[in-house]
Amino acid sequence: MFLQNIILKLISNDPNLKEDDIPLIYYGLTQGFFLILNLLISLTIGILCGVFLQCFWTVFLLFPLRIYAGGYHAQTRTSCFFISIFMILITSLILRYFTIPGNVCTAFSAILTAFIWKQAPLDTENKRLDDEERKKYRKKTHIILLIHALLIITCITLKNISFLNCIFLAQGITGILLFACKMKMKR
């Protein structure tokens, strides 16, 4: 990747930088680049579908939950990128053309919260977790789900169905990816 190489060259002159750290820094730069690219494309899809704000909130709610809950991971960075963009496109189209009733969102979010709470974190062959990481990720997943629950209560109180749909879809994507990972692990 061109941009990562430029940044790596700029910082490689730092006398405090160890030679062993260069591959890790390159990996971090690459991951950061793909995350920013994914975010920009996701928000562009939201703009093109006319649901920028809902797309933004869905992605904002999804990313931290997805990071800590784990679940299915594609084999390559490219396939991960395209699967992610496809999911955001489908989500944006749902947000554009459907309004899921508040009671349906709330009921399914309760089910999804229980499922994610119990299953997460799931690791894969691409991302293994040791016991310490598993405890840390589980705690963070639980905190995120509690924040989601508070947001759901707030949405119900304020009758903000649009934001409630965003929470439901973020949890739905995470739940689907956890379920897919469980099914793949059973094979």
C-alpha cells in the first residue's frame, strides 16, 4: 500500500523505533487505512441512499460492538471489505425503504441482546483470543450492550423510531455474524 509505505518511511528515521516494530506499525497503518476507507464508503452509501444520518448512527453503533463481540470474519481483507460494504448497502436500503415498528425493534433487540450477551466474544481462526482477552472483550461487549439498552429506553421514551431502527440493525448485523461463526465452527 502506497500511503502506508510513505508514512513508514517518514517515521522509520526515528531513533526510538525498533526494527521489530516496523511490521506491526505497517499492519496497524494498513488496518487503519481500510477502516477509514470502509467508513467513507459506508457514509457515501448512506448519502446516496438518502439516509446519511441513520447510516452514520448504525455504523457508529455497529463498529464497537462488532470489534468486541467478534463473529464471522472473511478469509481475506478484500472479501471482508466487500462483505462489509454489501452489509452497509443492505442496511441503508432497509433504512431508506422500511421503518421497523418500535415494538418489533424492541422485542428483537431484547432477543439479540440476550444472544450476543451469551455468545460473545467469539474468536475465529483469523482472530484467536486468549483467556485474558476473552474476559476483556466480554466485559466490553456487555458494557456496549448496556449502553444500547439505555439508548433503546431513551428512544422508546422519546418515540424516536428512526434511531431505534439503527440500534436494531447494528445488533442484527452482529447477531447474524455471531450466528454464522457458530455455524462455521460446528463444521
